[in-house]
Amino acid sequence: MPVVIIIGGQWGDEGKGRVVDLVARKADIVARYSGGNNAGHTVVNEFGESRLHLVPAGIFYPDKVCVIGNGVIIDPKVLLEEIDDLQSRGVTFDNLRISGRCQIIMPWHLMIDRLDEELRGKGAIGTTARGVGPCFSDKVARAGIRMADLIDPEGFRERLSFALPYKNAFLEKVYGAEPLSFDEVYSTYSEYAARIAPFVTETAELVQDALERGETILMEGAQGTLLDLDAGTYEFVTSATPSSMAAGAGVGLGIGPTQISKVLAVYKAYQTRVGNGPMPTELMGEEGDTLRERGHEYGATTGRPRRCGWFDAVASRYTRRLNNLTGMVMTRLDVLDDYPTIKVCTAYRLDGKVTKIFPSSTRALMRVEPIYEELPGWQKDTKECRAFKDLPPQARSYIKRIEELVGCPIDMVSVGPQREQAVIINPII
């Protein structure tokens, strides 16, 4: 009963969707277990370029069951837009299953997210303004609306009758915003519910039954470990619960920790981050702009330019240990093809002392200076490489050095956005 988890090892945007799309061909079930539509996975295959925010990346295989687990929060409007877009390009959805325990993003969550960022001013977190944080806050406060409520007309009316007056009072008195109309919200969301209801089921039972049959489950995380609410660069983190680490996977889908077989994290061959918060290896000015353009580093969800820098082995070793990884996947190696030399951060200098520990203090992390090791580039095209031996010697050395610094084997290297542009070193499934 192999259960394989694929998570992000950096600040998100590592290419998890592209990896899941490739690996999913050997799985029976592909499941999202955390996050919301603030995460975006870009997949390039025979259906063109797709940007997935809620739908699992296994959806392109009609023989795979695709599950949105209870740990995911759902904006119904976004989900339906995503389904419509994919269906228009020939993707079928007979294989999609959604947990009735998923929390729902409501209109007030979107408003509060935007208004709160404005109120914070210079202290803004840099959220995607998708309503994710406020929705998770309501989940923890036991004031949320779940998918099971939404698809039950009377149950939804009852929950909305309780929630909306309180939220309207909050919007008016705290932010000076206009109140929301009960009839408009109820009518709009009831239309969403009618379309989504056929996909809703008891997904935990579905998954456990599959495990008893010996089927393979591929679990797809959202964001990255460095954005985790507990382990990340707080307060510049995601509010997702369960966590963005592998430890949250079982909670977000309904399986136990002893049922997990492999944990892999995806790392770019360099480093990126969207939004505010510390990033020790960030390249400023022309250097950062060049790397951004070479990698086309713009957010799949927001379109915002990503901050770019050299690979941070200190941060990566930290996330490897937190998740007890069995393997790594390196993406975007081809972006570095033209560099004559490549730097890797091997340690930090903090207040005059050298450290290889990733600080828990955000203020301390903002003060660190990266200590770099310089490696020779390969200045050859790697996009057509399909075996490790096909890669230029300097590229192989770079991969081996990252393995040494992080302390984990690299099982796969991505050398382009297409499904088949990958070097499989060790089979993942």
C-alpha cells in the first residue's frame, strides 16, 4: 500500500504540479490534502499549459481517481472556473471526488483579506488576497461553512443565517465596508452547490478502501515548508491547517502516519519567493532580474514577479530534516544552463558568527549574510537530456553537491516544463 507524498521544500512555486503530473501515471489515486486557491501549479502536457489552483494534478489521467481532501479549503467560484476551463480543452471530470469536510471561502473572507492587508500598511504580509487566511481563521474559530453544509440547501440557509449578520457587523464596524446581502450570497452559492454536489463524497472512506486493496496513493501538497504556519518564516507564512509539511498530509486526507511510504520534496535548482518576508540569497537589481526572466518567474496565481536568488542549502537542509525526506526532486535545472559560474549558499553569517542553522527568528533571518560556494557552470543545453549520464559533467557535479549539502538523494531532475523533460535517477513509484 504505497503512499507517496510530494511537498515543496522551499517557499512554494517549486514545480510540484509538474512533478505530480509526471509521477501520477503510476498512481491509482492523486490527492490534494492542504491549502487553497492561493497555490498554483503549472502543468504542461498534451492539453496545453494548465494552471491548477484546486484540482489535483492527476486530473489529466482519466483512469486516476482525483481527490480534494478535507484539509483543502475551496472557493466554489474558482473551482468551477477551473473545471470549465479544463473541460473546454477536453479534460474529463468523472474521476473527481471532493470531501464534504472541506471549508468554503465565502465573500466576506475575500473582503477581509484585502481590507486587512490595506489596514496593515507597511506591515502587510503580502497575501494573495484570495480569502484563504480569513477562511482558515473561521475554521479554527469553529465558525466556518463546510462543503457538506453548502450542498444541503436548508443546512446552508441555517449556517448563513448565523454567520452573515456577525460578519456584516465586523465588516461595517472594523473596516467601514458595505454589508453583504443575504439573498445574493445564498442565491449565488446555491448555484455553485448544485454544480459541485455530484463530486462530493466521503473521501476518507474512499482512500482507506483503496489502501486495503493495495492501491497506490500520490499526495500533493500546496505551498512550501518555509511557508508553513509553524515551521516557516512567521508571520510571512501561509495560514493553512493542516501544515504545509509532510506531517500534515495524513490529517488533510484521512490516513495515519504509519501508512506513508515515501516523502519527497521538490526544490528548484535556485531559490524564489513571492510576497514579503526574509530571503537570504535574494539577488537584487540586474542579477535578480536576469534570473527571473530566464526562469519566467511570475506567480501562477497572482502573476506577481517572484524574488529570485541562488540555492539556499541551509534552508533546504532545514526542510529536509523537518520532513524526514526519503528523496528530493530538483526542478528548473535548465534555467541555469547559460551561467558560467553558479553559487550555492552553504552557511550564514549572523552577528559576526558563522552558522548552518536556519533561525526561528524572522528578525535574525533578515540580518543573515549568505556564505557562498562557487561552482562551475556547464553552459550547455540540458533540455534534451533524459538520463543522468546525458547531463554535462558540471551539471552532474552540481546535483551531487546539492545532495551532499542537503543530505538527501535527488531522485529526479526536471530540465523543462514538458511532462517528459525529466531525468529519472531513482523511480519515485
